[in-house]
Amino acid sequence: MPTTYSPLRYPGGKSQLTPFIVELLRENNLLDGTYVEPFAGGAGIAWHLLLKGFVQEVYINDLNPSIYAFWKAVLEENDKLCGLIEDTPITIDEWNKQKLVQHSSNTASLELGFSTLFLNRTNRSGIIKAGVIGGKSQDGNYKLDCRFQKQAIIKKIQDIHLFKDEIKLFNLDANDFIRDILPSVEQKSLINIDPPYYIKGKGLYQNFFEHKDHQSLLNSIETIHHPWIVTYDNTPEINSLYAKHNPKTFELNYSAQKKCKGSEVIIYGPGIQACQFEPGMTFSQVKNLKKTLSDNMIMKKTKQERYEYDEVV
Ligand SMILES: C[S@@+](CC[C@H](N)C(=O)[O-])C[C@H]1O[C@@H](n2cnc3c(N)ncnc32)[C@H](O)[C@@H]1O
């Protein structure tokens, strides 16, 4: 199984939360429903849930034109996109050309979508605005093509494309998406809201939020009638903004710049039951914990039965 089903490397990407989200869906009877990400980015969780049959449909939205153009190309111009991946040399000359595309194009063209993928796979940490892996003189230990395994990327794109009829893609501000699109989404849905981080967001993404944007997002979130969760970086401002929803902290491994653990918070909306598993757990940790819990249940039951038997005889 690949570590992520997303062809995009995503700084702060939340694919690691997939095992937790699967359990959350299970515990809230939301399996086979719809999964929605108003801030989709690399959408790693969405692709896993859809490709593995945990949900029937996904809605992904991202305001960033580069990200949107890439997903649009995956869904609508898959063959041409894969042809470009196959035929384009991964060189510094090409990197310079692709950089210019980002500066000159703002429409959701195939050209912009491909440029997003190219820079995402050749830049440090996958950040479109960052420098190239190995530096412009390519004298580093790693060269710019070290994360550009063409066939693996093409396979991921084609796997997602197979589900294109089950994928709804939008390029809206999240507040507009929540107001205009969510009301027509079936009730059996999980809305997973992963906004730009309160503190770390500014360096990572091309769109970033100010305090007032986090506040107006909360106002929009409070209008949602579906089950929802929000994840954020663990900051005093976010804890106080969401205080009445009782934020819970958890740890996540993230590698946007260096490999370290980040402290995050998860906030559960009123229509959802908190999951008994920790958000950062892997599939095998979830499996082992489930086994322990069920062994304990059996032991408890056996003890109880023995007790009842002793009572009778
Ligand atoms: C924290 S990232 C989401 C990462 C994603 N959950 C993943 O696992 O890859 C936030 C995303 O929100 C997008 N974004 C920023 N401002 C937005 C807005 N106002 N409305 C919608 N999307 C926005 C950014 O382009 C970025 O892709």
C-alpha cells in the first residue's frame, strides 16, 4: 500500500490521519457516505477513503488556483497530463520554465496544473514557492528528480481518475463553499476542515489566513448541519477561538521542514461522537488496540460468566 494515494507531496498533509478518520466514520455510522474537504490541498485522506471503498463520494475544494488546476487536469485531462509527465525532462531548464508558468497563468489550464505537479515534486518539501531540491547549481546530495518517480506518479493519477464520477471538485473560498455547496450534500457525510495553520501557515501556502479569517471561518463552520471536525495547530488563539467546542490536543509527525512532532488540536462538531482512537494512530496500532479491547471484553465476559456460574452452584 503506498503511504499516500495523493500524487502531490503536501506540507502539513494530513494523510496520517486516515486510520483515525476510518474509525471515526465507523463509530458514527458514516461509512459508505460522502467525505468533504473544504481545504483539500493534497487530499490524501479523501483518495484513500474513496479508492478503498470507505465512502461513495468525495467533495474537494481548494481556493489556490494552482492546486485546483492540478486536480482539474487529473479529472478532465488525465491522458494529456500523464503524457506531459512521461515526456518532460526533469532538468533545471525545465524547472525555470515551469516556474514562469506559475507567475504568468492564473486560469485553471492543463499547463498550470502540470506546472504545479512539476514544482511540487522538484521543490523542497513540495512547496511551490520554495527553492529547487539540490539548489540551482545541483551540487547537493539530492538532485531535483529524486522525488519524481514518473511511473508511480502516473499510476496514482490514473487510479484517482478511475473514480472521476464520484469526485466533485470546487475552487471556492471555504466560506462560500460551506454556504453554497454544503447544503446540497447528503446528510450522511463527514466534513473534515483542515484550514491553513494559525502560525505555520504563512510560509507553507500561497493563501494564508489572518486572525479575522480564522474567526469568520468559525462563524461559517457553526452554520454546518452535517457532522464536522476541524484540525489546527495547537495555539492559544485557536484554543480560545474554539473554546466552547472543547478542543482536544494530539501529536502528529510532520516533515514540512524537518522531521519532528507537531502539537495539533481536533475539534468535534456537535453532530459527531468523538472517536476512541487517537488521531495520529497507524492502521496497525488501531488493529492492535482493537484486538486488546476485544480480548479484554472476552476476559471480562468469561469472568462474569464464571461468577454467575459460581452463584448458581
Ligand atoms: C492545511 S492545507 C490542507 C492540507 C490537506 N488537508 C492535506 O492533507 O493535504 C490548507 C489548504 O487550504 C487552501 N486554502 C487556503 N485558503 C483557502 C480558502 N480561503 N478557501 C479554501 N481553501 C483555501 C490552501 O491552498 C491549502 O491547500
